[in-house]
Amino acid sequence: MPEQTDTADRELAPVADRLGAEFSGVHERSTVDRCVGAARQGALDVTGRAAPDLVERIARQHLQVLALAFAERA
């Protein structure tokens, strides 16, 4: 089982890097990483696979919603 996680981490590292750059100044990298992980798990639960492009789209939406929620609180 760890091999699958390691492989997933390597495959999704570029996704986390892109989203980290896109949301720098908005979210900490740890938040981005958690959203990518949650998006991966959600994609697996719903579709049975976690293609990087799908994970990226889901995580981006989560990060946008979080940014809006934080902006409303401020």
C-alpha cells in the first residue's frame, strides 16, 4: 500500500506546485497540500481513479471557495 501512496505523491507533486504558486499569498502551502490530498481522495471515492487533471480541478475549486470564505470573514 505505501507504494501507491508514494506514486500518487510523485504524480500529484506538480499539481501541488502549480496550485501553490497560483494561490501563494492566499493560502499556505500546507493548505494547498491538504486540498490536493482531499481532492485525490474525493476523486477516488466518486470515480475510482484520481487523474492529476481531475484532482487539480477539484483542488482549485476547494481553494477558491476557501479564499472566498476567508475574504467574507475579514
